[in-house]
Amino acid sequence: MKIKKEYYGVIAGIAVLLILALYLMPGDSGSARVAEEDMTKISKGRGIQIIATYLNPKYEDQFPNSFAFYIQMNTHSGDLFIYDLLELSYLQDGEGNVYKPIRWTESDRSWGHHRSGVLEFQKIDENGNLILSKKDKTFRLVIKGIEFDREFVWKTR
Amino acid sequence: MENEMNKTGVGSHKPVIAGIFSAVVLFLFYFGINSLTASVEHAIIQLTNYWYLIIPLAIGFGIQVGLFMFVRSSNICDAQAGRMVTASGGVSTGSMVACCAHHITDVLPFLGLSAFATTLSNYTPLLLLVGVLSNMVGITMMLEISQNAGIRTRIFGRLDRVNMRVIKYAVVVIAVLIFAIAYVLYKPEDSLTLFEKEFLSR
């Protein structure tokens, strides 16, 4: 009986923790989460997962002259540094025009199994036109040859 | 007579050695499971990211084991103390393993487990915090057991001035508050959080 008493505090603490956790658990319907899901696309492969996040809707001030994508690559085996994203990637607008990236900035935290960085494309083409205009209902980022060709498609507003 | 001697402060270095040994074993277990399921490089990165939780977790567990050995060496075989160390050791180890659980699913491909394990790994700091807080509570419970058993040493003698039962409940409340605040403020490491951490906080 005495032993049980000793546990009352811990049991009460755990109960409060659980109630708080359930009460505060972020739901999937929050506006920020929905917005982020719109920006982030995931491609699961056999052994390599690639996540592409379109950054401009939230970080336009950071990338005033480029369309930027935060790319994450994850695997459990093998070396992800064999892939040259500048070589393998392109952006395709709604009319099928293709644009090559201008810059890849590798994260300091990248290593063989978890690699990340920012892939950027010029906003204006050689004729001075915006490469992704409002008339494009969708645009796609393609990364070729990482197990297979990965396509990430975003709908424009 | 032997009990009396122990109660009046005659001890050995065994509890200290057991405590240090346990802390080191828990730390090596964490490092080993991360290295085996991913790589040594990954284990080092995890340690670099969460050293401020992993080290207190290992030290806290070591203190608990040391206190348990001290209580046991006093010939007051307390089953509750044993259960406390077992429970806290489980929480400490579990919270350390949770951060690499998504790698374990490579060798244990149970349906649905992968998503759960990935979710767990997104909450690594919170899980490690639960381990640290459970250690705090466990240490105060062990000290209360020592006090109730009337074990006196140079260290525990000073604890007679305070009511460890009250301290224990205070620590439970503080632990709950710390966890609640951490949970509210914590942002899981989704893509945007990682981007901000890697590129905007330089």
C-alpha cells in the first residue's frame, strides 16, 4: 500500500503529460501546415527519398531574382554525393519550356546519407520575360536518374 | 550492527563506480545503436545536435543507479528502488533509441511501423527531454527512499533538513511544466524548419 502511494505523484505527472500532449497535438488542418504541404512535395524511391520544397511563396525576399527549391535527399545506404543536381535537374513551365538551374548551394549539414541544399533557377529568361507566369497553371521540377526520373508538380494560384 | 554501520555513514566506492559505469554503458548503447542502424558519422551528428540532452540523460541515469546501489548496500533491499531504476533506465534508453528508430525499420519491416518511427524521430529532442525529466523525478524518489530508510552519510545527512517527499512532488510538477512548455514551443523538424536552420540562421 505504501509503495502505491509513492507512485501517485509520478502517475499524476504522466497523466497530466498525456492530457497535455493530446490537447496540444498539432492537427493536420492548421493553416500553416496546409500551406507548407502545398510547398513541399515528396518522392519516395526504392532506397532514396527526395523532398522538394518550393521556397518563393514564403521566402520571396531571400530569392528576389530566382525560383528556389530546398532539396532534401535521404537514404540508408550508398553515397548521395554521386548525384550532381545542377546536371540532373530542370524546371518545366506549363507550356513545356525547360530551364536549367543556375545555382546549387549545399548545406553544411549534408553527408553521405542525408543531403540537402537550395537549387535555384533564373526568374527572367534571355528575353526579359518571367519564366513562370500566371498563365501557367502548373509547373514541374524534374530530377533525372536518381533511381528514376523524379517529378515534383506545383499548382499556381 | 552492520546495518547500523551503514546507516551511520560507512560506505564504499561501489555505488560511484556503478553509477559511472551505467552512465557510460547507456551512452555507448546510444552511440552503438545509432552507428549500427545508420553509421558512425550519423551517430556523431546526432550527438553534436543533441549533446545537451544526451549527456544529462546519461549522467542522470548514472546518478540513479549509484543511489540504488547505495540503498542496496545498506542492506535495506528496497523493491521499489529497483523498480524505479528499471523504469527510468527503460525511459532513458527508449528516448535515446527513438531518434534512430526509423533506421531500425530497415531490418524490421513491419507494416505501418515505418511512418510511426519517422514521426518519433521528428520529435527526438522532446523524447530525450522526457528521459532527462524522468531521471530528475527518479533521483528525487531514490533520495526519498534513502531518507525514509534512515541512511546517513556525509551527503545524505544534509538531506535530513529537507523533506524529500515534498521535493519529489515539486520536481514532478516542475518536470510536467517544463515538458508542457517545451511541447508548445517545439517545432518538429519539417522541411521549412530545416531550411531556416541550415540557411537563414547562419
